[in-house]
Amino acid sequence: MANPIAADRIEITVLVDNVTDSLSSTPSFVTREWDRLRRQGMKRTMGGALCCANHGLALVVRAEIGGKSRNLLFDGGPVDYAVERNGTRLGVDFAAIEAMVLSHGHWDHAGGLPKAIEMTRAANGGRAVPLYLHPGMFRERGSRQPDGGVFPMDPVPQPAGWEAMGASPVVVRDEHIIADGFYVSGEIPRITAYETGLPGQVARDDETTPWQADEWLSDERFMAVNLRGKGLIVFSACSHTGIVNVLHAARRRFPDVPLFAAMGGFHLSGINERVIPETARFGQLWPQLSFPRPLHGLARRECAGTRLWGGDGGARCRRQDLHPFCVKQHDPRPAGAATGLADWPVVFRARGAGAGGAHGAGGGHPCRSCFTAGRHRLAWVPRRANPARRLSGLAAHGRGAGGAVVLRGCLGR
């Protein structure tokens, strides 16, 4: 299969995520929720004018490819009202959405797609919307409980159900390219020993068949876009397969394209907090991965601000900014400080999410230099030079629903 065409610019609008924070400071190249709402006509700050947070993820990705604007919806969040409320307030151009991708068969990524399909068809004159699915995402799923019972999840509709909603379902197991520049992977190989899927998940074909272990989620895919002159931007909605496995797969598929950014769900919370140290160490393999942007399922208690993907963040972390239980985990000379990253020193700064910020919310402790769930983000910003100039407007770290990430390719500016 041919490679996707490189994009000259990418803009990512976080339509749905599950923490809201419109007060934290941001770089000048970030578009925050309230700023966007004011541009859309909000006259005064009030609850009814704001976006809502909800447990799930939906990203509207617009890429300039071959001189054309191409638009895609990556997942749909958990529920119809979050898509309708946020999409309307943010002024999302649903008519421009050419296709939708469901990354894997979980309700918190599929539940809002019916409303997204409805709004897109209402805006595009009634045309059916291509919806890319995997054949393994239609089984009923649930989670095994301590007493041995199963708490079921809302199932993903069958292709005929999506067609009745106005979608044009495309059920495919292998890798494919959408709208010239959006690469969607096939099944992600599991190569790490410590990333073991979603513990306790089970599935069954129907109510007459027994529940079976389903921790591997073989239907999960990642999406990637090659930003010209910069490298590969990887979107991983949940990383139930493991974010390290995801990035290994991306690297194998595009061996000549550097990994530039990763955005989406890392699912390093709950029982998966145990793999944070191994996950943090993997980044030494890819020092060029400059912008990890975790949204989904972050660790609540583990502070990895100076360790995740190396860098010299420890030198910039002030102890007075740290919550007491995080102080002991900050190393003034973190692993990775001497791994050839001198050209890409980074400053670790907490980033609150806009409406819908961090999937897997919780926390809210005052550490401003930590990678934690809920209220904090890890934003990587080159320490030297004007980012808007040296990096051609490299990134605006998304801040949940209403936040925007803008990435431009290297065009000689």
C-alpha cells in the first residue's frame, strides 16, 4: 500500500473529553475553549454558553493535504448531547467532515457517533458519511467483577445499524488510507511484556454464549498523519494495546519518518499505573518524539514529570510547586538527560484541559510539574527560540473540548 500524502498543516479540535479547565495559563499559540467560544459569539461567561465535559474522546482533525482541506472525525465520545452541545458552541463545520473513524469497540468512543452522523448529514445535504470500523468491535463486552460476575458495556451497533443511522459503514481489518493523508492501522502487534491490554475485560457473541477473556482488544487501531518536514503525528484513542506498542507499530510502518507527536489516550490509570515506569523509559528509544499529548486515562498518583520520554525537565521543576507525595519522585537529573537531547530540552508544565480535558479524570492536587490524571497535563515546549518561528507554529496543546492543537509542517519559514 502506498504511503499517505504528507500534510502541510494540521488543526485538531478536541470535541469531547472529560475534564474542563479554562483558567490555567497557556502559550500564545494555544486556542483555549473560552477564546474560541468568544470568537463564535459568546457575549458573557455563563454556564449555558460553555462546553461540557464527559467521559470519552472525540477529535475533529483538519489537515491541509495537496492544497486541499481534508476533515475527519476520530471517535465520537460517549453520548449524543456532548457532541451536540460542544459541536454547536464551537462552530464545528460538520459539513466538511468527509469520514469518521471508530478506533475500537467501546461505548465512550462510539456513543456520540450517531449524533455526529446526524449533524453531518444535516449540514452536507443528506449524504451518507463513511464510517470506518473493524470487524472485531461488535461483540458485547463487559468487565469482570470481584465477585466473579460481569458488568456489561453498551455494545457497538452492527454495520446495518450504522447504515440505518445514515452512515456508510466500511468494515476493514487491514491498514488503509482515508482522504489521501490519514493513515489508519491494522491490528497492533503486542511486543512488550508489560503492556497486557485491559485487565478484566470479557466479551461474548450474544446472550446465549459464555463470557470469554477479551483483554487484548484486537480491534483497536491508531491513526497517523505525516506532517511535512516534522514527522509522524500518532493518534491513539485509548492505547489498550499499550502506547509503547502503538508507537513501535507506527515506527515499523514508517521507518523513514521520525515520530514527532503522540496524542490521545494512554490509559495509565487504575491497575495500569503499574506500567508507568516501563512506559516512561521507552521514550529514550525515540528522543525525537517531542510532543506527547496525553488525554485519556492518565495516572492519578504517579508523578512522572521529569522522566516521561527523558529530557531535562527536572532542572526546571521547582520543589515548592510540588505536592508532597510527588517531591520524592522528582529527580533533578532524570533518566534521559544525557541521551543526546541537548537540541530538544523541554519544560514540563501542567496543562489543564478545556471542557473534556483528561479522559480518566480525577485528582486535582496542586503539583504544577507532574504528569497526573484529571487536572494536569504534560506539555513539552522547546526551551530555546520562539516556538512560533523556529517550529513554524509547531503546536498548540489541546485543552479538551474547545481546545485546539495547531501543527504546521516545515515549509522553509
